[in-house]
Amino acid sequence: MGFGCRQALTPADDRNQAPETWITAAPQDTITIRDIPGQPPSPPIIGNIPVRFHLYWAGADQDGAVTGFYWAVVETVATPIPGIGIPPLPGPRARDYRFTSRTDSTFIFNVAELSGVRQHAFFIYAVDNAGKPDPTPARFVFEARDRFPPRVLLEAFADGDVFRQTPGGTLFTKDTTYAITDTLNLQTEVSDFVPSVCRLTFRWRGEPRLEGTYVAGYKYKLDETDFVPVDSSVHEKVYPPGAVTAGDKVFTLRAVDQAGGATETTRRFRMNLAPDTWFSGPDPGAFGYTNTGRDRFFEYPPTATEWTVPLTGSLLHRDSVQVLPAARPVRKTFFEIYKNRIYVRSENDTVHLNSWVVLENGGFDQDSPYRIKVSPVDPNPIVLDPGATILQAGPPNGSPVGFRSFIGVAVDPTGSYSTPSFTGLYPLFDPTDPRRAPTISSYWSMTQSGRAFALVRAEDGDGRVVGGLDFTVPDPRALATLVDPPPLGSGGGTQQERNLRQKKVMTFFVNKSPALLPATPNFSPTEGQVLTTRSVDFRLTADDEDPVNPNNPPTRVGGPSTSKLIRFSISFRGLNPAGRDTTIAPLALQRVSTPGSYTVLSYPIPPEVVSANVTIRIEVCDCPQCELLAGQGRCINYDIHVTAPAPPSSSTSSNWVPPGPGSDRAAVEKTP
């Protein structure tokens, strides 16, 4: 057995000191920065630098030499995470580090595309000649800001075939180009309009604005779900006809630089040209209407429930389904249906109260497909008639597919404006649609007395939700009041507004005024009558051509009540004992409702009126409560001048005073 010995291990003695590292030209190191008490600020102050930035660093080793540096850059995410936002900066991983022997370099830091800002951290540590690293890397946290993203220039236009119309109404197509220059602005309305079926072309060019950078690519979006990225060699996008649906559109283009910063520009436009509208009522000379000089009408048997005679030159004829709206002539007339007559009316005529008014229109559309709302299962047999041209859908043909109408009434006697809603679209032949309207024209029941304002808007095949509605006149009453001469309007407006008024707004009056009938036998008093006493015999007769009696209302629209109601009010005007012009309205003679005749014998002229010349005013109304129920009817005043003998001398006493509270009459004094 032998014995041996083992030499003891020499203890490791690493006397190599680690190098030190400094960032010498950058915003202050966020590790070493301190506030006045010497504590690191919380949160740390984050500095800002441009995306292209020249960094300098240095290192030292007390017992050797620095042979190089390892550096790394980390950054936050480019876009916030839903529900979380921007998370904190991550730390660098080993694979993030790059080696360099240099002591400076120019970096281009990434930024978020939309904001042009992104937070980063730069780490760097030195390594000495023995391979030992600095255990405490230098670091600074900063936000890179892209203050000079690329400049982008965008040109946009649309071109395609659209319909045009000659002054004589002939249609033709023409290839037309539309420039698109409007940009997205939430404070303004869209101002550029292009055809609903056209080729859209967008051309662009990007230019860097920061030296040492370049345009890396582009992103665009129109109807696409997400932005489409393309490289910097692409400078155009063309959408062929039919590739983009009608409606309000915004084309967005971004020019992206190598840092990820972008400049965005837009082009806003409406892809649909709105249709035009005009009145195309009956031609008074195209049919054998009865012409009384006052009225022009067609009369059918009173027992008939409808007429069977086609009215040539109107849409109450087979033309209604054979003549497209664009081919209908401009004619500012309309129909009124009352009792068993169909009247031809025009601007500012008066129609009967409780009548039907029929509006017929034409229209023109430059671009939209003819998508008329007709279902083959509609119960109206006309939808299957091959000759019913307007009920057959097809490509663009220059016509709108229908209309929406409105008639507002400034009611008597106040002038307040009664404004129903616009109708739904017509024609609409579809039994499954609750808005079904199987008519070519628009029918309105006129049940309020006053001045009516009619407006019709054409709608194209793309529909009103995408701008396919004629909205050139927002308010027909406002336009007519501006343009019409006094006393109906102010006589103002531009030439364009006057043209719109003439073409698109129809006005007429509703309610034939009640009439006093002084030619009736035994009517009294008469104009110029010389009285033998200071009393008056009233034997009054009046008539109403279109009575609507609230106590006996009509059974249907299109006819009168079976009984009439005439309301009389009587007043006296002359000089009072003080020589002032005075009107006296005895309460017993006010608002007396009768079927049409009113008799009061030997009613004394009020003693407050002492002059020989007396004016008797008779107010005749076709409504019992005109003042309380606006639109119920209308009142007309008639003045009859009579001469009476002088009153007894006591009536002219200087002690006379006008009637006061509690009197059976009302007095109104006027200074002569």
C-alpha cells in the first residue's frame, strides 16, 4: 500500500476590471437623471428626438482597452392594444444586441403610422480586450417623432358615359370626365359628384421631406375593409366601372417613409348624380274638355265609381305606363277631382275644399340603372303587360324610377304652415312591401283651407340613401315667399332661385270662397239704398260652392257635405257724435250660422253712428269656428253703402260716450 499527496487548487482571482460605458450625445440618460433631492423622478422624464438621429457613445477600461460595443433598441407596440392601451417598454433580449466597434452612428427610429410618435429605449455596453462586458449598460428612453413625413400629391377623377338632354328633350350619351378635388371635412357637405357607374382613377406621388429618408411605400383604401399596402413603385389605382357601389365615398391615401411615419390625404365625393324633376300635368288642348271660360273639366256620370275614358295628353291615360319620365313634357298643370268632374288646373288656381289633387311629373337622371320597384307577383295585372315600358327594370335610360311628393298648406286665416310628410316612393308594385303604391301619379286630399305649396322630388334607381333624390328645393314655401311678387311674396331671390321656383314649385289655393248673393230677389240692403228710417231690414242670402259642414261632414274625399253652413257677421261704420270714424259690431249680429239665408227686420243703426252715410259690412264665412280651428274655412267681407236720415238731436249730444264694458255692442274708433 502506497501513500501520495494532491496539490491544492489555486483560487480563481479575476483581477480584470469591467469597462464603463457612456452615451455622450443624446437626451439625458433616464437611469442617471435625478431631481433636486437626488432621487430618480417617477415617472421618468421622457425626451423627444427626431426619427433620424445621430448618437455618440464612449467607453473606458482601467486595466485594458475597449474593443467594441453591443447596442440594442427596443420599442413599444405601434398601435394601442384594445382594452390595454400601450404596454410598457420591454427589456432587450440577447438576440436584440448588435456589435459595433464605432463610437457613433445615425439611426432612423420607427414611429407609429398615424401619430408619427413611438417610444423607444436605447441600450449600449462596452466590451474590453478580455471579452468582459460592462455589467451596467448605458440607457436612455425617448420618444421618436416624425415631424417631417413625406409630402404626398394626389390627383383623382372619374369618367364614364352619362345621359344628356337637349333643350327639346332628346336624350343622348356622352363620355364625361369629372375632377375630384374635395377633401374630407366633417364641417362641410360633399361637393364633388360623379356618375354611379364610372371608372375611378387615383394617381399619386410622394416626396421625402427629411434628408436621408425616402418614401418606402403607400397604402390606400376606398371600399376595401383594410388599407391596401403597395411599394414605392406604384403610383396609380384604377377602379373599373361597376367595381364601386354608389354612395358617399372617401378615398384615403398614405405615403409611408422608412421610419413608418405617414402623411394622409383624402378625396371625398358622392358616387351618384341626383335626378331632376319637373311638373308634367295634363295638356288642356289635347282632350275635349268642357270649357266654361272659368273652368275646364271632363264630366262623367254621377253614379259612376270611376271614369273609363282615357284623358289624352295626361297620365290618366295609357301613356302613364308607356312614356318614361324623361320623355314627359314640361307642363305646369295638374288635375282636381271633385264630385263627378275632373278639372284641369294651373298655377294659383283655386280648388274645392275636400277635393283630390293629382300631381303628374317628369324627370331626368344622368347615370343610375333603371331599378324600378316592381314585383312580378303584384296583383295589378299591368306589371305583366309587355307594353308597360316604365314598369320594366333595366340599365340606365335617362329616367328616374319614381317620385316622392309633398303639399303643405298655409292655412286660413292665420297663415300657419301645415306640413305633412313627403309620400313614399311611387310607383311601387310589391305586395310584400307595406309602402306599396301602385300609382304613377300622386293623389292628395285637400281638406284644409289656405294656400298650397306642392313639391315633387324624383328618385333614381340607386335610391335616396345614396344621394339619388332631387333635393334642389329644400322648402317650397320659403322659396315661393322669397321669389313671388307682393302681396304673396317679397319679389326677391337670385335668377337661379326664380328658375327653381318656376320649374319645381306649384302653388294654388284651396277652398272656393263663400259668396254673398245681392242679386237674389228681395235681398236687402242694397248698394246705394236710401233708407227712410234709421233702421235696416236684413234679408241676406249667401252660397258656398264646396261646403264642408262640421256638423254634417262629407262621407268621402272628393265631394261636399249634404248641407251647407254659412256664418254671418254684421257691423256698421260711420261718424260718431265726436266726428270720429267709428265701427260698431252689435253682438246680436255676430257669428250667426245659417244654412245660407239670414233675415233680421228693422234693426236700428246703432246710436253711436250719427252720420247720414253709413257703411254696412257683412262678413260671410263657410266655417263656424274659423278663428279657433285654422284651415276650417274662409271669411269674405262685403261693404254695402246706404244713406240714412239724420238721428234725433239727443243722439248728437256732446255728452255722448262710446259703449263700454257690458254693452251689447263693440266699438272701434278711428281718427279721420
